[in-house]
Amino acid sequence: MKYFTNIELRDLAISIIAVTFIFSFQDLRSLFAISLGIITFSFLLRVFANKFSAKKLGCMATYKLWPSGIALGIISMILEPITKILFVATGRTEIMPYSFGRWGFKIAKLKEKHIGLIALSGIIVHLFLAIFFKFFQGDFFYYFSFYNAMLAFFNLLPAPQLDGGKIFAWNLGLWILLVFLALFSIFVTF
């Protein structure tokens, strides 16, 4: 069984390079390589979490590129010295209420809760990495924590296509808690 389609691999590669470029733009020479490693690891772990939780619920999840998000990210990157704001949301997880198995095509009856749980799995990965690496000293750990906190925060935006929109529609209290944890991970240092 192929875990990623060729289109999905292309979308992931474009997103990873775009996010790496956006995060390391201010100091490409010294940050690009380390950022590429961190972003690649974090992105792949998140997508695997989404796919695994979708499979457990009897459906499929695929990663889709969001070109408008990349364009907004590049514009925010250019304006960041003035605005001090970055936007990083280059893709989304698309949940399909069916799966293919040995015995053919299977339709899953997904509820809002199930869609929210699949979206939650990816956010939890980013928040876990952000909080876990806060406890270590050094630039590498700082960037690992900061990048994952930023990815969690932007994926929590309540846009319908992002994970945050799915969690927001399912459980507002949980969404608020996750946004708080993401902001905490961005702004609080130990």
C-alpha cells in the first residue's frame, strides 16, 4: 500500500520549502538548513498523525497544498520587518469519508467529532514538539519549539479548510485551550 500519492508528496515538498523559506528568510545563510530539517520532520510527523487517526476511523486523509496560504505567507515574509507578523499556513488535511481495502471500497460515517479528532491529531503533534523542546537550551531547540508553536497556531486558525476550523466547529472550548497552548508556546520561555 502506498502511504502518499505523488501529488501529496509534491504538495508536501512545496509546503515544506515554502515554510522553511518563510521562517528563515531574515537569515537564510545560517537558518535555512536547520529550518529545513525541523520543518520536514514536523510536517511529516503531523501528516502521519492525521493519516493514522483517519485510518483508525475508517477513512482517508490527504495533504493538499493551499496556494493562497503560500502567497499570504510570502507577502507576510516580505512585510515582516515592518509589520512584525508572519503568516504560515501552506496546506491542509483533506478528510475523505471512505477508504480502500482488500475487499474494495468502504464508506465511513463521519461525524463532526471524528473530523475534529483527525484534525486534532496533527495539532497535538505540533504542540507536543513545541512544549517538549522548550525544556532544552540552545538555538536548535529554540527553533524546534518556536516553529512548531507557530505551525500549531496557524493551523488553529478557524478557517474551514484548516485543522482549526474543524476543531472550532466540533468543540469550541478545546479550540480555545489549544490556541492558548500555542500562544503560550510562542511567547513564554523557560
